Amino acid sequence: MGVSADREVDVCVVGLGPTGRALAHRAMRAGLSVTAIDPRPDRLWPPTFSCWVDELPRWLPPTAIATTIPAPTVWTKTEHRIDRPYCVLSKPGLRAALPLDDATVVAGRATRVDAHEVELADGTVHRGAAVFDTRGLPPLGRRRAASAHGIFVDAETAAPMVAEGSGLLLDWRPENGAGPDEPPSFLYAVPLGEGTVIFEETSLGLRGGMPQRELRRRTLARLAAHGIRLTGAEPSEAAHYPLDQPPPRKGEARAIPFGSRGGMMHPCTGYSVADSLALVDTAITALRQGRDPIAALWPPRARLVYWMRMRGLYGLGRLTTEQSIAMFDAFFSASPRGQRALLSAHDDYIALGAVLFNTVAHTWPFHWRYDLVGWTNRNRWLDYDFAEPREAAERRVR
């Protein structure tokens, strides 16, 4: 048996990524007693976090934003300017906006997380009237994935592709060196502030994801197409995580999954932080009112939205590059509400259903729609072999 902590608190949060820290912070601000547990609670988070500015909750100060792009660009068959401000979050600024000065912060690794107890590796047991599990996603395995390889480039070097105040949200131009019979990927490139731009080749929807070396090769090919040559010493980051984490069921006697672990990972985009931040107060309010937080977070209309987005994820994972370009070209010709229903809105199922139908209906040629809805080529890229090309392997051996 583990050694019990001194008392039971109102809220115990396991995992102090942005989501967990926000949950602990807002619970503390609401007057609840909080214990927050993480193996490295003082670590600054490694990934880059971005979102639409209007997704962020009003209580978050402007200092949480590092850079803002007034109208990001999407390249499909043509250039689309999205008239909706987009931002990259400042990791130090976001952390400073979420102080835990009145919470009990415990440095430790949780080995058991239950509805009212958390046991640590050293045997200590912490108790809470409610326990939130915000530790992130379980291992990927063969699940449908988001994979990305990002290279951090000096802003002056990056200027031929990404000038100050601009950004490439999705760049589907055929410049990454991938052939028509290879799984598709696109470029994401935005300024991070302090003279740095990230170029990140991204794959969405493949089972098991796309290997980092393949994504890096494609990123370098895109940069070379614009005359950008790197030294090889530039820092990089890797992302590789599942997109199909479902919402939790109501009424189960277990800890409450929240954030990406609790179904808030967007199946079609791989974004989760903004939605999680926006829903923190919903969970805290439900607790204070004696209601089930899972029921408050996941009413039937939100579960329907998740189900519909999963249909979109399945479609993404079986398209070719040409089909992806045609599909995104149709989508980004939709109304602003339709775009937001897919990209952001947690429960706008009416607009989401309409934009999904219209996207399929306007994808051309006609027979490509069969792939999009899964009537044909349902498992097109399943078990695709990303093995190193024979010629490259022979050159390396020599």
C-alpha cells in the first residue's frame, strides 16, 4: 500500500502540459483546492503550439501570444488568403499566464490514476474529489496519425517563402519531391518570433504515420525549390501522435480524461491546445455545480461533431496528393462559418454537416469523391513501405 498524502483536495490534475496547467490554474482561481502532479513540473514544453486567435479564451492575456498572422495563406490549386487571424503561442508567456502559486505542485510520476486517487512511483497516494488525467496521448502504434518534422530557420533565410507577418497554413504545391504514387504531405511554415521561422512538412491520417526522415527529405526539397539552402546545424522538432483518441464515456468510475487524452485532439487537423483551454472553465463550472464534467464537455451535439470529423480523418488518410489538393481547394472555397465548423467549433454540427457534404460535392473529378467517402481505395496507403530508396542506400554504403 502507498503512503497517503495529508488530505483530499477538490481537484487533482495529473500532467502539467498547457492543458493540465490551465485546468489547475483555473480551478485554483475558482477557489478550489488543487494538487498538480507532473514528473518535471518546471519544464518548458517542447512542442510549438498554434491556433486561431478567436479560439483562445478571453481570460488568457495577450502575452500568451508570440506572433500573429492576420491572414494566413493556403496553397491548393491556387492561393487562398484566410481572413482570420492566426497565432503562435509563446511558451514562456503561456506558462507565466497560468501560475500555480496557491496549488500544491508535486514532482512525481503517476503509476496509478483512478477516479479519486493518484499513486506515484515512490508509493505516495494523493486523493482528490475529482481527478483529471491530462498526461497526453497513449502510444501511437498503428493508429491514424499526425506526423511532422519541423526545422527552425533564421527569418532572413526564410524570407523567400515566409515574410514577416505572413504564414503558410497548408502548402500543397508539388515541391516536396514526392511522386504521385507516394502518400501525400503538405508544408506548414509560420514565424515564431525572435527572428525564427519553422518549416514543418506534415502528414495527416496515415496509419502509423510518416517517418521523420521522409518528412525531413520533403521539407528540404521544398526549401531548395525556393532557393533556400540550410547549413544542417538548424534545430528541429518532431511530432508523431494519434488523431483518433475518442471522447470519454459518461459515468465511468475513473479519472476524467481531459485535453488530447480526453478526445479534444482535432481528428482532421491535429490541434488540441486551444480547444482544451476554451473548455477548462466548462469542466470547472460543472464540478462546482455538482454535475458530471464529462457530460458538460461532451453533450450529444459535440459527440456528433467528433464523429463527423472522424469521417473526415478517414478520408484524409486515403487520398493521393492530387485528390488532397482538389479536396482542400473545395473546402477553402466554403463560407467562413463552414470553415470554422470543421477547423474549430466544438459543437456546430449543422454547419459541419453542410461543409462536409459540399466539400465532397465540389471535389472534382467526380470519381475522386468515391475515394473521399471510402467507397473505393479504402486502404490505399495501408502498410506503405517508406524504406530508403535502393539508389540512396547504395550511395551511402559506398
